[in-house]
Amino acid sequence: MIHHCIPKASNSAFSAFTSLRGQERGPISVRYGVRCETYLEVDPNVTLVEEKKRRVGLHTGRDPDLKKPGWLRQRAPQGEKYEEVKESISRLKLNTVCEEAQCPNIGECWNGGADGIATATIMLLGDTCTRGCRFCAVKTSRNPAPPDPMEPYNTAQAIASWGVDYIVLTSVDRDDLPDGGSSHFAATVKASKSLKPDLMIECLTSDFRGDLSAVDTLVHSGLDVFAHNMETVKRMQRIVRDPRAGYDQSLAVLKHAKLSKQGMITKSSIMLGLGEKDDELKEVMADLRAIDVDILTLGQYLQPTPLHLTVKEYITPEKFAFWKEYGESIGFRYVASGPLVRSSYRAGELFVKAMVQEKARSTSSS
């Protein structure tokens, strides 16, 4: 793309400019006696398809030749239960990853799906993240607002009012807090358990900058499942995630959570469609099993805006089914794998609940 500023008085220059061949002229504007034009240089030897591909950035931008398949289309969220959950979240000034991350499953989860149980993934520590991962739609800032001291209690109130028996708590990254927000997270778990002792809680956490004492604080707060996402394969970590995150750091957090408390169920998630290769995905799955991660979710990466990472491929439902079978064959207790599966997706809730109960029984009998 080329931008030219031409003095209005220079008719000859303007005439010469407009007569250029092999160029597409863009919008014209006049500012302070200058005529401005923007145009694209077009190589007559390059086809339109190739020209479109040139306009996709190295890692960002829309690929005009990659069309979203029908299996990814979802109805707009609506329904009585959806409205009830939305009102409750708004009234108590809570944030959900369902809304902030533009999750495609929000209608199914908030309306209750086939089992009729409405669920939502509560996002703690505000709605502003201190990191800038290139796949994520959550807003970012170096200095977000301080955490709401009433948030743990308000969250527990909301969960109790929904009548659910399994809930997912997650959070933005808070590198500005000494413990990364771990104590605030733990306070929410304790408040929720105090109102409903039999509630099962999954915490989808940040890496706390690799602070293992912060991991301990949360692991011993009463949660049932500790989840932390690898997000992508090893080669693509620096492209996909904020530089403060890392492959080995994430593995260390998941490993410590498993070792810190007997019977702790651990879980991770990977996005597909970013350009990863099959062997690379097998590598990260093997590394997760090497530290005894129990549950894995695999889902299609969907680009929130053209400023985010470009979708390289839409993975077919059949390929997702293959990865589920492969993951369980190498030892994962459960793999939720599908185009619309997300790290906090409800598809595995009943199975995970059974796992939690089984672990509790075996721990108490030993």
C-alpha cells in the first residue's frame, strides 16, 4: 500500500499521479491544501487470489480464502435461563470468560444443555489482563483496577443461587499482584464451599509467573480440579502466547499442582488450527502425560478479530475424534475433543464429577 500527498495547486503532478497504470486508487481526502490518495500496487502478473494472500500478515489478519465451515456455526444465545444467568452476573458485578472471550458455547452452557443445568465460567480478578496473548479477546492493561474485595463473596452467592453442583472459576493474568491473585482465587473457592460444601470446583488458572507457592495456596484451598492451559505446541509458544508465559513453566505449574496434594486432578487444553503439526501435538500430549495430567481438552481456534492470530486450518470433526481416541489411548483419563470444545467446556462435567468422587473415596479409604 502506498500513500501520496500532492499539493492541490500542482495540477500536472495530480494528472500524472491519476494516470499511473496497474494501480488501484483508494479514498481521496483534502487536508491543509494537500490532496491525499492511498492505493495498492498491483502486479499484472499476480492473480487476484495470490494478491489477497499477500494481504494476510505473517501471523495476523484474515485469510480470505479460508471459509468457516458449517459445523462451527452457532445460534445466537437466547432463552429464559440464559437471561436469568446474565441478569445474576450483571447484578453482582461479576465477569465471565464466556462473554469476555466470546465463547461460542455461551447459549448452550447458560441455558443448561441437554441436562438442564445452567453453568457459567466465572472470571475472577476483574476483566482486564496484564498479558497480551495473540489469540485472546480479553482486554489488556499494564495496570488494571485493583481486585474487588467483595468478589469472592459475590461469586459464591451467584453460584449458590444457580443451584449447580459443578462450577469453573478462572481469571485474567494479574502480574501486577504479588501472588498473581492466588489468594483472591483461594478466597473465592473457600467462600463458595462454605455456602455449598458439596459443590465441585474446577479452577482454570494462570501460571502465576511460575511461583509454586502461589500454586500451593490455590491447590490447598479446597478446589477439586486444577486446570492450566498449554494453549499450543512447543514450537509456537512465542507466537501464540505472551512472552511471560512458556512451555516449560506451564508444565512445571501442572506438575507441582499434582504433587502438592494427593488425589489432585489436573487438566490442560490445547487450541488447534494455528499451524501445528501432528507430531508436535503428540509431543505436547506425551509431555502432559509424563507429569500425570488427567484430562485434556482440544478445540478449534477461532480468530476474535483481524488483529489476532490468523486461523491456518479448520480441523474436521473426524480429526478431532481421532485425537480423542489417541489421547485416551496414551493414558488420559478423559479427552474432550471437538471443534467447539473449550478449556472450560461443560462436555466432560459428568465424567469429571465421577472422577472427583472416585478420588475422594480412594483417598479417604487409604
